Amino acid sequence: MRLLLKVEELLMFCLGLYLFSLLDYSWWWFVGLILAPDIGMLGYLLGNRVGAMSYNLFHHKGLAIVIYFLGIYLSLPLCQLIGIILFSHASMDRIFGYGLKYNSGFKYTHLGEIGNKDE
């Protein structure tokens, strides 16, 4: 099952690459921004609860899709870019086992505990 989920996330990451290719931005923008959503980790400086909330905000695929479609509706390529980067980054993270966070700490995710060898 874990392999199937990773393949699914890989295909979603590829969808993000495809959607990015439809925009009029150089590829270095994608490469340069793909790690930008990790700024949400700074919330952990204020504790686990705030950290989980800020991390999850920057890694929520539903929000990324809303931002992307808002960009289409308003004809704002920058908004589309932001949505694609958020979506692609979340997919990339989930390929590597980094899921949405619980309030109990950074390593506790909806995909299981990060670093837990028993998974």
C-alpha cells in the first residue's frame, strides 16, 4: 500500500510539472521555489501547535488547488504559480513520507511517524 501511495504522489508531482509547463515562466522558477513552502516550519519556533498549523497551511493540497483555480479565474499567472508550487511541494514531501502534522510534534504525521522503522 505504501508503494501505491508513493506512486500516486509521484503522478501528482508530475501533474504539477505539467501545469507549470503551461505557464510562461522559466523552469528555474520551479526549481528555485519548490522548497519555499517549507517556510511553514518556522511556526515550530512558537511551539508544536502553531508549528503544525503553519506547516499544514503551506502543505495542504486543497488550499493549493483553490489558489491555482483562483489564479485561472482571475487570470493571474502568479497566483497559478503559487498554487502549483504548493501542490507540487506537498506531493514531493509525501513521496518522502512527510505528511500533514499533528499537534504532538513535527515527526507525527498523517502518514505515520517520521523515522519510525516499524512502518
